[in-house]
Amino acid sequence: MSSILFKNVYINDNAMIVGPYEKAGKLNFNNALTDFYDNEKTFEDAEIKMQSTVLDKLLYNHNLRPDDIDVIVGGDLMNQITATSYNLKDYNIPFLGIYSACASFAESVIVTANLLDTRFFKKGVVITSSHNLTSEKQFRFPVEYGALKPKRSTFTATGAVAALLTNQESNIKVESATIGKVIDYGIKDTFNMGAVMAPAAARTILDHLKDLKRDINYYDLILTGDLGEVGTNILTDFLYQNNKIKLKNHLDAGMQIYTEDQETFAGASGPVALPLVLFNKILNQKKYKKILVVATGSLHSPVMCNQKHTIPAIAHAISLEVK
Amino acid sequence: MNKKQYEKIVKKHTPKEDRFINALSAFIFGGLLGVLAEAITKLLRVIFNLTVLDATVWMMIVFIFTACLLTALGVFDKLTTFFKAAIIIPITGFAHSVTSAALDYKQDGLIQGVGSNCFKMAGSVILYGVISAFILVIIGVIINV
């Protein structure tokens, strides 16, 4: 059993900021950086600043002080989850740092929802961020090198998202969650993250449906995180060939952010891609009542990839009910 | 589903790269770069009355300087998306890899940052360049004996 039902956990609000590429993309964002530095000296500082901007905004919107928050859970893509840890040194909030790459948002919600369901904690915040150039630097080539990329590669989204979770009823209920398993289907290609993560997404979706005895059509929408175009096609094919499940009501967050002519290849990736699409598009549309959010993360390390190991992946799912 | 079957699915959905067009563009633009280099060398010989060897060295310096400058101005990475291998494989690409790595680590200090990281990508070129030169010289000597 890898699933859990929550009694009363709600997402009350969110705050987000994005980078210049996302602003120029398909969705409308109010708050965006004009360049990758945002008046800071380094890209790393710019990512930390994005996190503090969204956290400040969330606290300000609800007239809260940092002391009012019982726990904050979050992570990012940098080594030692630097952006999150360094941002929170200026706040006085109990912090749990997590890492599951691009699945970090869902993992944060699962951890926070469990703590809130105990009723000992009243208010929790989940936070995550990614920055295209800090992750290029960390996982790939120097920023100015502009290494050529194949069509199957994804583009790390720049942005930060914070969300407030409490026991107070709101329109968005966190109904249940499924904790993912680490899945490795033998892919070594670091450009093909969609292929790495698709089996993990399939595993978590199947586990979720089995644990809670639900059919795939129970959900109005299955929103996967950052599989991109290649990964989405693989997931659809995989579920059909392996389990005879037809994936119909499905959207992938990675494919919702950029336009065709932005040269972002198979789509957006990064831990912020999924919450950006969830909060900015899906929940605003008020079209879907039952949503299964499946955040996928590739757990690769450049060291292990250089040593010719295959790439493991994980996916965590949260089920949201919208009023 | 086993890994073999999965590999088939992955292969089916992974887009193919336009290898032929990429190779053709590298051939044409790389060739044009060669023509430009030849023109610069000729020009240097005529204007400054240099020997072929000296003029070639100065031509390379011009290329290296231009590549570094364009990298620092943030233009070179945009050019690579269009010209691809044509400007990455010649000495311009080598200069670019050193400058871009140095820029990345500028804020990490002169020793731990720029010093230890600027040959991050160019290091392999230097190492295997020296080794292959060494081997080729030995072969050359043997043949000439």
C-alpha cells in the first residue's frame, strides 16, 4: 500500500514568479523576471530571490508573519537544495528539505498534508523553484557555451511557486496521495528525460488506481509533470501496451508552457513546471473537478551518468478535488 | 514489460535528428570559414609582408580573439544554434569552450573558480591533442627512417 487518504487538508492560496521565457510562452503570468539575473550578481542568487519573493507574497496576501507558519517543506534542483535552504535562513520557519528532482512539488504536498492531518500543525507552506541556467550549469554545460540539443531534450523552466496548505476549507481539497517508487527502465540518455520518467509515472498511476480501487476514468484530468512531448507519447503507449489502459483525459505540464517557436524542444521541465501549470491554468479554468496530479522526477546525477549507470526516476501523485 | 520491449517503445517515439542537413550545413559553413581564413592569411601577407607561417599564426589569433569576444558578448551561443559544428569544430569552438567555462565560474574566484574550471571542456582537447601529436610524430619518424 503506497497511498494515503487525507481527511481535511486544503490548498488555500499560491504565489508564483516566472522567468522571461515562461512569460513569453502560452500562459499569462503577472509576475515575471525581465532577465535571468534579476539585478543579482549570480544566477544562484537570482533563484534564491525568486523563492523569497513568492514566500513574501504568500505571507503578505494572508497577513501572516513567518512565525505563523508551522512548517515549510520544499526543495529545488541545485546541489544541497541550495536555493531553498539559503532562502529560508532569513525566515524563522521550521523547515523540511526534500529532493525528488522535478517531483519535488508533489512530495512537498504529501509531507505537508500528512503533518496537517495530524492537527498538530495548522499552517504549512510548500515551496519549490528552478532556474534554467543554474541547472544548465549543474547538470550540463557552461551557460554561454550554448551546447546544441537534440529534439528529445527538455528545457528547464525558470520560476518559483509557494502554496499555503491548511485545515481551513477552501475550493481545493487534497484528497489523497500515492508515494512513488524508484523505477529504472535502463535508459542512459540524459537528453531523453521523458523516456526516463514515463515508466515511473505509469507505475504511480497504476498503484494509485489499485490502492484506492478506482478506474482511470474516475478522474476528469490526469496532469503529469514535465514528461514533455516524447515522454507523453511513451506513457500513453506504455499504459496501453502493458496494461490495456487508454489514457484519455490527460495533459502534460511540460507541454503547456512554451509555444512551438520558442526552441524549447520537447517541452518544459523542472520542479516548477507542474505547479505553474496547475495553479495558473488548470485550477483557474474550473473545468475539472477531480484531478490526479502526477509529478515526475528524474533522479540522475552527472557523476553516475558519466560512470555509465542507467537513470532512475520517480513519480508522486496527489489527488485534488475542486469545488 | 521488460527493458528490451521498453526500448522499442522509446525508439518509436523519440524524434530523429536531421543528420544529413546538419552535416551539409557544417560542410558549407565550415568551408566558408576556411575560405575566410585563407583570405585573412593572404591579406595579412600582402599588407604586413609576413611569411606564410607567421600569417597563419596571426590569422588564428584573429579567429580566437573574435570567438572569445563574441562569447563574452553573449552572441556565440546563439550563433552555434544556427551554424552548429561549422563553428564548434574549428579553433573558434575551442576558444569558445574556454571562455564560456571561465565566465560561468567568474563569481567563484580566480583560483577555485576560473583557474580550476576554465579548461573543463577544453582539457580533453589539449590532452588528447598532445597525445595524438606525440604518436603521429613517432609514426612520422619511423616512416622517414
